[in-house]
Amino acid sequence: MFHTEAHAPENRHYEQLREFIREQIDKPGPLIQVLHRAQEIFGYLPMEVQDFVAREMNIPHSEVYSVVTFYNFFRTEPIGDHIINVCLGTACHVKGAQLILDALADELDIHVGGTTEDRFFTLSTARCFGACGLAPAMMIDEEVYGKLTVDKARKAIREFRKTTEKK
Amino acid sequence: MNLFRMHILIPVDDEAILAGVFDVKRELESEIRRRGMDSEIKILETGTVGATGKGVVLIVYPDNIYYYNVRREDVALIIEEHVVKGRLVKSIAHEAGNDLKHGHKAFHQVGLTRKQPRVILDKCCMVDTYNIEEVISYGGYQALEKIISEKITPAQIIDTVKQSGLRGRGGAGFPTGLKWSFTAQAPGEVKYVICNADEGEPGTFKDRLILEGDPHKLVEAMIITGYAVGARKGYIYIRGEYELSIERTQRAIDDAMAQGLLGDRILGSDISFHLEIKKGAGAYVCGEETALIESLEGDRGNPRVKPPYPASKGLWQKPTLVNNVETLANVPHIISNGAEWYRKMGTEKCPGTKVFTILGHVEYPGLIEVEMGTPLREIIYNYGGGVKDGKRFKAALVGGAAGVFLPDRLLDVRMDFESLKEDAAVLGSGAILVMNEDASIPEMLHSVLEFFAHESCGQCSPCRIGTKQLLNMIEDFRAGEGAESQLDAMIRMSETMYQTSLCPLGQSLIMPVKSALENFREEFPAKYKTKAESAIDRRKK
């Protein structure tokens, strides 16, 4: 077992989460809703946060871990400042989404799901963000880039980095 | 109430937000104010119209004119020309690839704006969902009021739904009235109704359209369903990614509560019903109803062994009814207009309408509602505008990821549960993915198998191992190590999975595997080209 106390300092993030858990704990089946809130607060769900949730809810850590790893929405790795989501939905797939993804992995020199060393970009995939008419599409943070080609995608992330770093 | 001479509808969904819809709206409002026309022209924010890839859309009523890809700088022109002078702004419409390239007269004959018998989507993109009074004036909560004022009993409601012939729109097509009666008859004081809005089927967003465009219809349907089966509590399980859907549905619940349409003793009657939204966390298998129940309870979404069915032991072991968003959206219409009226639409065994998503290589991708039994050809060519760029049609993957690859000889199949069954196909979620002559069936199948290997929950071995083995086999073909006998092995494997898997996730892979291998066998040589390789080939040409 971890020495979790050392990892779970009494700061306002944990305090926020504790408060939410207290609100939810008497409702039936609150674990997933609690994890949603935890990820909103921390950005991801590292072991320390999972363990905190387990202790506060008085359930085994294994149960928390099994739920966290089951769902696509929850992440256990920290993420970069900016997330690139390449859509792999069926409409994007037929229009060559895999090529885009491979090119971006090559461009950033990371594997899919990975984060660049400077924590600037995380390369991720989505099932379908409902912008099928723009296929193949990707999102950098909240902005959609549609009708991509390999060259357009590479150029988009280079330009994004340039303009963001200037700011 | 002020009477407006013209309404400008602005459909808002995630895609429109990304295209800058709020900038356009602000500009529109200030322009109308500037011209002092606030009392004549009303701007309405609504749910999406169902077209995709068209940026910001404006619809002008009563003229029924659609402007696509509207930019902020177009607003002044639209106001000056259309609103003030009553002339269509052809330049924008034309430039935007608006259907006008077929000529203005053809506007409503081809594409997504072609006339549709919209029943369950009647209010989508027509009303301001944040304004419950407006929703009511458009017929919202009419069915609920009818039930209360005419003192219709739960048994009568179930009977009407049975007679209407409504079948579950989640994929399996089980008769809805019958399903309701199971839960209604189950012994127990506490029962639940759950709305399955965990829309995880790739390339499908029909439920989102209803959640964003007409959430009050769902709230009303849930109250009626709860009353019919004897449940006083309902849950709407919505995909976590659907933030706008969650926001609008929550607002609808709050507004209905404030109006006394939801909660204890609804409109002074004996009916009490409470609704709560639960956020899903993204797992394809949670579309299966027992997996969804597990997830609602806060656990991993592992499907349960059936029986017992949710009708007797569902959420927290209480009798539970799970229905899809689209199924429920039919209910208020059936109650208001009667079973007879409903049976006039669609086919004998599958009455009503169906929402389809048309995607892939078509001219107008998007979402339509047509009668059950509409031929596939009509959907692809008349509504979808045909195969894009004049290419040849190769196949349509119909029914979602676990659907069937239909070749062109089956284009005339009628789109309903029964007709598709005759061709060993399924209606599923109503997703239609069109592939042109350049598309590779093996690559598409590879994508489907990869998806299922990832989404298998791992609980039962036929599915956990089978999905992985099928993926391995198709990857052998990619690597140039495939053999003819392996294709038969793939079919046998998916047949075994069909017979032995615990839930439809493992059972349904036989659909895409068999149809791809049987209808397009010639595309599976020992080695087939990957996407990257065919792209290189094309460049060489």
C-alpha cells in the first residue's frame, strides 16, 4: 500500500474533492460522478488521487482503479498544455484519419497517447466528435481543424506552437 | 405576446460553436437593433438542424431559406437584402455550396432540406429549448396533459403503445409496449426507468440532436413512461463528452420542475416523477442495457448474465426499464395522436419513422428522419445527394460499426428491421456510411475490428479473445501473410463468438466480418494495400 498521506496534502484541490464526495456519498452509485469531478479538478487521475477517493469513500483502491481503467474518459497520465485529438470515427477513417495520426506522431516524435517532452502537446484520439462533414478532422484544444491532409495537419501544429508561444 | 413578421433561427451545436456561431448571433442582434427592427424580427437559438460540415447555419422563416457557412461579415448583407428587401442572398448561398447549384427550384428536392416527415424531430431546430413556454406552445407536454385531464390509466397507455407497433430504436427492434408490460407486471414497490443516451456508435449523433434540440420531449416521454410502468424515478445516462446535451437537458429538467410538470403531484394529479442525469464515461459496451445499469451503479460496465432481465432485477436489483432516446421520443406523439395515426407511417411490422445518419463519401452528410421502410437508394441519392465527386458507389456500412457491408446490388433494400433481416443485415443505430470506389473494404474491416478489440470489456472469453484473434488475422493480411483458409477461419471465429458471447458486442461481429468477406472477397488477396500504400500508388499515377 502507498504512504498516501504524504501524497495527499491538505490543499484546496483535495478539499474541493472531499466536499463533493460528502455531497454524493449518500446517493446510490456515486463513484463515476466522483471521478468525473476529480478529473475536472486535477486534470487526470494519478494513483494518489485514486487512493484519496478510495479512502474518502471507504471502498478498496482496487475498485476505484478498475473503474478508472475501464472507461475511455478517465486518464491516469498527466497531459500536456494542449491536447490534439484526432478523430478516428468511421467517417474520418474512410477519409484517411490514420494517415493524419501517423504523420502527427512522427512530427511530434511521440506515440499516440503520449506527451511531448516539454509537455506542450498531448496526442490523443477521439471516436467521433460529430463533425463528420469536416472529415478527416482533428481538434487542438477546443478548435476544430477539418478536411485535413497530412501536410495541412503538420503545418497546423507547427503554426499553433508558433502563435501560442509568441503569446 | 408580440407577433413577429419574420423569424431567424440559429441552430447551435458544438460544430456551430466552433464555427463562431455566437459572433454571428451578436452581429445579427446588433444589426437588427441598429435598424430598429427588434419588434419585427425575432432571433431564435435552437438545436442543430442535422446538417454537418456546413458551419454556421441560418434559417429564415416564413421563407424557409437556409444559409450555410455564414460568417460575421455576411450578416449585414443578409439583413439588407433578405430581411429588408425580401431578396435571396444568392451569392452567399451559392458560394457556400448551398443546394442552389441545382437551381433554386430544386432546393427542396435534393439534400438534407428535402421534405421529411419529421415527427420526433419536429421541434429540433424550430424552438428555443431554453424557453419552456415556447416549447409548450409548440405542443410540448400535450400528451402528459391529455393523460391527466382524460384520466388515462397506465394499462391504457401500455395498450396504446402496444397497438402502435413501436419497436426499440436502440438497435434490436424489440416491441416497446411488450417491454413496458414486463416491467409494469414485475412485483415491487420501487421501479426505475432509464433513458439510454450513451450514444457511442461511431458516426451516429441522432440522440444528440434530440437532447440538444428538444430535451423537453424526452422529459415528457420519461414522465409518461414512468407513470405507465409504475416508476417514480428516472435516470438519463448521457455520454460525458456531450456537454451541450447535458446542459440543455438539465435546464429542461429544472424548467419543468419549476412549472410543476415534473416532481411531486404533477399538475395537481397523483402522478409523481423525478429525473436525474448521470454522466457516462465513454465505453461502447455501456450501450448494452445491463452494462449501462452496472455503470449507473458506479461500477465497470460489465454486462450481466441474463436472465434475470432488468424488467425483474435491474438497477439496484429493482424492476427497471431501459429505452433509447429515439424510442422514447416517439411516445408523446403516439399518446397525443393515437396508435392508428402512428401505424399509417412506415411498414406493417415496423410503423413510424426512423432517424438516419448519412456519412462518408456523399454530397450532403447529415441526419434525416424518414418513414421506416424507405429504400436505401432513396436515402443515399435523394437525401445524401449521391456519391461525392461523381465517383462510383462501392458499399455502404449500414447499422453502425457492427453493421453490414452492403454492395450495390442491395441498394434497393428497404430500411426497416424486417426487410433488412431478409438480407442478413441490421438496422442498428441507423448509421449509413457510404464508401466510394476508392475505399478499401479490408481497411475498413480492420478499423472495425480494431475498435471492437479495444471496446471488448474482457469479461467473457469468446469476445475478449475472439476480437483480438480476428484483429490478428486481418493484420496478417496487411503484412502480406494471409491465406485463403484464414478468411474461412475468420468467419468461423465470428460464428463461434455469435453463439457463445455474453452480450451483443461479441455476438454482432459476425455481421461486418461475414458481409465483408462474402460480398467483397476479391478484395482480400494474400496481401492487400494499406491506406498509406494506396495513397502512394495514387500519387505515382
